[in-house]
Amino acid sequence: MAVLELNALSTALAGSFSATVLFPDDGGMARDRLYPALYFLHDIGGNDTDIRTVKNLQALSNELGLFIVAPALMHSFGMDLRWGGKYGDFVCRELPGICRHMFPLDESRQYVGGTGGGAYGAVWHAANHPDVFPACFTVNGRYDAASMCEAAAGGAAIPRLRVPNLEAVFGNLDGVRGSKLDVLCPENPAPRGIYIGCTEDFAALDDSAVLARQLKTAVHVGKTEEAVFAAGLRFLCEGE
């Protein structure tokens, strides 16, 4: 597998960061060519190495000529923190710039994706920065930030998250619904293109169904995570 462990300095994060980069192997790359890139945001409680568990990514990278960059984002959802790192600025501006400096990437074909809480961040960035990310791909996403924050404010336990984690991202937990941070609010911007994917065994399909109805698109259900990735990455790279 052509995998690079990237460690570099970030001004947005005021420190170093790590990322896993998957890219076409020698047989899948050509000189004097620029390649598309997917910036993939991990779930809450995960890290940049989670992407390595998806077994067919190297074959897809070779087939599609796609770079997949998975940064470590802590518990940020890929968003700017009110105290701490500016992960949103890092995802939409700094990291793509760093990667274009290091790799032969096409600025007009860079996409954002994510899973779980990272899928929320991916949709938000694609909706609010369409000039940077013209399309996004999500798998088993959690999009209802308002309900999650309201539940936490009411004392409910949220897996892998505590109230300070959520407040660092969303501020007042009772003020998310209808705000600019509510990706399910129909008055907020929408991504230009999106592939909403779920596996058959995903227990929280309702979030995806609500988002799909709002965006007038479909939820694509695959038998396995590998099947969802295959369809979603082809959507990004081939416009299916």
C-alpha cells in the first residue's frame, strides 16, 4: 500500500499535526499530471490512521488516480474551536495548501469527506466553502448537531464527548438549532454535490435521511464500508 505518514507544522493549529496520505503507486501515476484529492475527516474519538482499515482504498486510489488525505483532528469535528486549534481553517485552507506544495494535486478537484462526526464537518465545509470543495462524500454520518448538543446540555451522556468538547466547537449548546452551525437547517447553504453513504448495519440512518430529503438527493446504502467507499469515490472522481 502506498501510504505516507505526514507530520508537519501548522499555523492554524499553533503546533504540529499528523496525517495519513494514501496515493496511487508508481504504476498508477504519470509525470506532468495533476491529481484529485479527498480530505477525509475521521469520527470523534478516532485519528488519522482510521482510514487504513478500509481494505479497498489502495485499489481505488490506483483506479481513480486519487490522493486521500486523512488528518488527525482530535474532537474538533473539523471545525474551528473557540479555545484551541482552528481546525476549520486548517481543513479548508492550510492543509490543502500544504498538500499541493508537496504533491501533484489539482486545486480544482479537491473534495472533502468524513465519517461519523467528521461527516458533519465535511458537509459544513462543502456547503460553506464550495469554491474550495465542490463536492463531498460521507459515510455513516452524524449530522444532527443541534439535537446532540441539546441532549448534552440536558445531562445526557454523548459517546466519546463531554460538554466542554461540544462547547469548544458549538458554543452555547442550546443555541445550535437554526444557527449557521446547523447543517440540517434548510435556510443554510448546501453543498454543490454530495454523496451520502451508509452501510446496511448503521444504526443512525435517520440523520442521513433528513439531510438527503433536505438536499433532494438519496441515501446510498452499501453492504459494507468498502462498497460505500467505492461508490462514493467514483461519484467524486467520475461525476456519477
